Amino acid sequence: MPERAITLEGVRIRYVEEGAGKPLVLLHGYSFNADNWMASGIVQGLARDYRVYAIDMPYGARSKSSKFRSNAEGYAKFLRKLLDALSLEDPPIVGPSMSGEVLMWYVALGYRTKLAVLVGPVGLDDKELQTALSKYGGRLAAIWGENDEISPPSVYAPLLKRVLPSAHVIVMPGAGHPAYLDKPGEFVEILRSLLADVGY
């Protein structure tokens, strides 16, 4: 496994880097890590065409640190510093679950990405986030598993569309909260299609 690490603000951040081409960043849910992207075959599937960075955030099991603890907005700011340290200007970013909340704050704060892809995002109940996100003018897509019981698409997909009418919403039949892990092959095809739509 092409495992690397970088230290930022005293925190050692582990990440997996594989493939060649334009960069693509994959984050993870609260109880997950970069290895899940590898074990599912998603990194390998995407690395045929992209330089894939699967990053363990400070709230993840493999890079968890008592030196840096924050809310989603603070983690979004940390993510921007991390991408700067990796010389990644505006790559597409995929954020499942808690990382979806971080990614919503990331774009709401005006940070650069060619495409934000949320997967079963949490945090949409936050009124402050809703207000900030409603001003975002870039590309954003959200993918939910049909059977997601943590962030049910029947509730949160319409809420996202009210907050950001331009959001592209996709519901994956038969998948749960970690839709990308439940149906990795289908997820890769959806993500490839979304990237193609933005010319990436």
C-alpha cells in the first residue's frame, strides 16, 4: 500500500496516494479511515485515471490526535491547510458522513474545489451551515444510500435541495449509510460520471 504521512500543526496525517493524472481527494466517515477506500477497491478503480489521495483526517482512527480537536468548520479550515501542504489547489473532494459535513463547511467558507461530492452527509440540520452553504455557487453533488438510517435521503435530500437548489442528488438503491462501501463498483461509476460532467 503506497502509504505516506505529512505533519501539519503538530499532527501527523496519514494518507494513501495511488495512480496518475489529475488529483482526486477521498475523505472518510468518523469511524472509518483511508484503508476502507483501498479494501473496497475504490482507490484502485479510480487510480487508473486519477491521482487518488485517500486522507485520514484528525478525527479518523488512523490519524486521530489529541493535539487537534475541532468542530466541522475547524476541520474544514484544517483540510484547506492540508491540501495546500500537499500542493493540491482545487481537486474534487469526496466526503462521506462526518466528512460530508466538513466538506459542506469547506465550500461554504469559499475554499476551492472543482467538485464537492457528499455521501450520506450529516450536519444538514445546522442552521448556520445552511445559511453559509446557500451562498455557494460551485458544483456540489450528494449521494445517499436508499436505506441510510443515519442521514435518511427522504429527509435530507429535500433539505439539501432547499438550501442549495443547484445540488445534484443521487440515491443508490439497496445501499445504506456508507453507500460507497455497500456498492463500491456502482459508486465508482457514479463518481466517474459526476467528474465527467464537470469536465474532469
